[in-house]
Amino acid sequence: MSPGLTGLKPFFFELKKELRAEPGMALVLVLVFTGVLVAFGAALITTSINEKLISGYNSRDIKLYYIIEAGIEAGISELLANTFCEETGFCFDFDTELSGQINRGLYNVSFVKKEACPENSFKAITIKSTGTLEAINKSMLVDVKITRDGLIIKEWQKPVPEI
């Protein structure tokens, strides 16, 4: 036994004798122990509730991201299908707005011409998709360039909350 513990043995022996001599001491110890258990249980319940809320928010954000991404994909599809006319070349209507619903979420897509370019050169366009899920709105912007050969995605920005 280590030297530090030899002094504790008589102390606990005396404490044990004192506790046995006091009537009602067992009740006090049970109440203290019960209080500690109740505090531990309350902390455990609070932590569980907070973790459930956090995972729910995370799940909602992931669903909202995929709703926004579906809007971007619909915008890219619209651009590829309706960008060029045989007679005039580049003829996309920038007033086109797309919207759709996926499960309980909605997306709205708009197009912005970023720069004026001469005929048969690159056309720079920004696709903005705004998703709504459970009264939360977020938007994502994708910058694309269009040629007669197809679509080049320049920048895919992270979704940001709508203010």
C-alpha cells in the first residue's frame, strides 16, 4: 500500500463509525445519490434532445441542397435544349423561369446573361436556383459558358441562405 493511502484508512474507518452512529444518515446518503442520478439523467436527456435537433437540421439542409441542385440541372437542361436556333444562332430567352417540386420542396430557376459576346463566341450565363423547404430558402449560382459544341461549367458556388 502506498504511503499516501495509509492515512486515509483510519479516516474512512472513523467516518464509517460516525455514519452508523447517526440516525437518518442512510436517508441523507440515498437522497444525495438520487440527486446525482437525476442530474446525470437530465444531462443525458438534454444531450439526446439537442443531438436529435441537430441531425434534423442537417437532414433538412441536405434535402434542400439536392432540391437546389435539381433546379440547376433543370436549368442546364433548358439551356442545352433551347440555346441555339438555326436561323439566328444564340437565341435563349433570358426571361425564362423554371420551377418544380420535389417531395415537399420547391425550386425556382432564373438565368442572367453575364456578358455580351459577338456571334458564335462563348456566351457567359449565370444560372440561379433557389430552393425552398420548410420555409427555409437557399440559393446557388452556377456560371456557365455556352458554345455550339456544348456547355462548359465555370464555377459552381456553395448554396447560401436567402435574406
